Amino acid sequence: MKTTATIWIVASALVILTGCEGSHVMSERKGVITFKGGPLTLVGTAPVLGTTAPEFTALANDLSPVALSSLRGTVVILTSVPSLDTPVCDLETRRFNEDAGKLAGVKVITVSMDLPFAQKRWCGAAGVANVQTLSDHREASFGYAYGMLIKELRLLARSVIVIDKQGMIRYIQIVPEVTHEPDYTAALEAARKVM
């Protein structure tokens, strides 16, 4: 009787602990990134170079779900930004939009926590046509799967990940300071190598 009660208590505690954030196992990494010098905590599983890119699903501007697996067979430059409505994110996405137009067969995806409506408005105002924006606001599917969810802000860290046609991760940059731009040259070179 005592053993059954102990098992029930432990099982209940596990349900409560994991239930708070859905079915995700919470892994936290401190000190990987900063915001204006202040350290932040990343939640989720960190991506690993040379492994299969984790699946995630986020919303397109028309609210349709887009799964990473739907892009298999294409080289993908996957970027994450805190918000398109900030100067550095705006600059970064415009830059990748310009560069993507020069890379035939490469798909550039930018994921943020912005609502799909805000992303659509921003893309229209910025004239962005070569980058597809996806919203992770609903479930933070990308944030958890790639360990890019900022615990303190519920925004995404700035990162660039290059995925080859077979779905393998070939390049990763997690920008250490959220207010800084990524290394465009290194990301584009990584994409060219796997085209």
C-alpha cells in the first residue's frame, strides 16, 4: 500500500512538472547568449552539427502550418530572430532576402514569435519576397526543438542554421549577443557548399 502511494505521488509530480510546458522536456542553458550584456537562459534541446535537423511546425502568414519536413530535398537557411519589428532583426531579414535571391535552390526561412499577421504586414512593408517568415508564437515548436526559446522573454534567440537536402544540420551560429547581427558570409558559404 505504501509503495503504491509513493509511486502515485512520484507519477503525479512528474505530470505536474512536465505538464506546465506541454510534453517538452525542459533543458536550460545559461550564459550562451546575452541581451545588452545581461545573461539570458535558453530553453529546449540545443542543435547538434552533423545530425538530422529536429522537426518543428510553425505558422505561415496565412495561418497554415508549415513543417520543416515539407522542405526536405531543398537546402534551407533557417534563421530565428526575436522580432521582425526591431532594427537588427529587420536589417538581418532584409539582408538574407537580398542574398537569397542570388542562391537558386536555397530556401530562407525566418522564424520569430511575432504573430503571423504582424509578419505579413512587415514583409509587405519591407518588400521581402525571397524569405518565408514563420510564426512560432503558438507552441514555440521551433524554440523548444532547437533550444532557442529565451526563458526570460519568451522570444527566440538570434541564430542561423543551414540544413542540407537530406535534412542534416551543416552549420550553426547562435549569436552570443542578441543585439548583434549574424555572420552572413559564413552562413551563405555553408549553404553554397551543400547546394
